[in-house]
Amino acid sequence: LCRIIRRGVSGVEAVAGNKDNGFIFGSGGCDQDGEEVCKSMSLSSSQRAELTSLFGSDVLFDAPLSEQTTVHIGGPASALVWPKNEAALIQAIRFAREKELDHFILGKGSNTLFRDGGFCGIVINLTKSFREFKKTKENGNTTWITVQGGVPTQQLVRWAVLEGLAGLERLAGVPGT
């Protein structure tokens, strides 16, 4: 069974037997030529120009995804964007949706596999700017915290321990954001 996963802001969608863009898990029936699929779905010159206008030096084209994951595998993304703030993140997602391009929100890239053929769409990396976290509410023995998607798990765990908050320590040693 070949499963291809597309991840967007609204969650994860698993599609069995589809030759769409995404991540391939499992074995058998996964003989699609990713490079050929990407060629037919690459960004147009006007789309590249628009992304450059929106993100300047914070966008790369045909960027190797192997440099964005902890396992160091994966071909190029059509575009790799590092939004500087929430408004830029919304712009990137809106751009992808309006142009009917797949998009993937990426943190540190642990437990993420990209195929050798790459990702035909926009990978939005949160690790440069989305690194804030804070207590947002306390109620008796319960504390709520808000954590942005680029915060390294280890940093969050250390902070929680220093704040005297229990519950996150089980994440010590887990890579990622």
C-alpha cells in the first residue's frame, strides 16, 4: 500500500494510491517518478517573481530539503519560505492556496521525510522567527502555555523546568519543535 500524506494548516490528509504530491510511507506500489511529477508542477516565472517580491531573501527556489530535516534526505522544494511573522505566514499560505499549490508547514524537520523527487509546492519553515512561548493562563494547578511552531522542544522543556511546571519533562530528549 502506498500512502501519500499532504499536510496543510488544517491537518493531515492521507490518500491511498494517489500519485499526488507528498510524503511516502510504507512499501509497495510506490514507483512514481517524483522528478517527472515535479516538472509538471513547478512554479512559473511569475509565481517565482511574486514570491520573491513577498519574501525577498527569505525564499529559496529548488532548495534541497535534505538540509531541512534531521535525517538529511529529500529532494528540492519548489519553494522554501521562512516567514518573519504571522502576517508573512498568512501571506505564504494564502499564496499557496490561491495558486492551488501544495504547502507544508515545517519546524525543525525531525520525524519528517521528503522523497528524493522533492516537494512540488511551498515548504514554509518556522524555525527562524516563530520561537516565542509564554504562560497564557493559570487556574489552580493547571497552567496553559502558548508555543510557536519554531520553538525547539528542548528549549521549551528547560524553560518549563525553570518555571516549576511539570508535564513537559517527558519530552526531554525528543528532537524537534
